[in-house]
Amino acid sequence: MQKINAILRYHYRIDPDELSDQEYAQKFQDWVYVTRVKNDTQIALLENTLQKVLYKLTNEIFTALNSK
């Protein structure tokens, strides 16, 4: 509970003790959802970046090999 309370205080700037059980659960579920979406977006961005880097490196390697 302390970790969830800290999350609610930090991310929503609210006092968790003032929330009903329903509000408390909803705020935490909202945070879980937003965090998952954010993480999925970061993973997709990283994958895309790595694909571009690998593509460029592969092209440079084959260009160098073919020029010999």
C-alpha cells in the first residue's frame, strides 16, 4: 500500500487517504494503464531505432565488401 500511495501522491498530487476505495482503485488502474502505454511506446521507439541502425550498418558492411 505504501508504494501505491507514493505513486498516487507523486503522479496525481493527491492525498490517497482522502479517496474512497473506488477512487483509489481507479486512480491506480489509470496509472497502470498509462505506464503500460508509455512503456510500449518506448519499446516500439527503441525497436525502430535499432532496426534503422542495423539496416545502415548492414548496408555499410556490404558496400565495403563489394567495393574490394
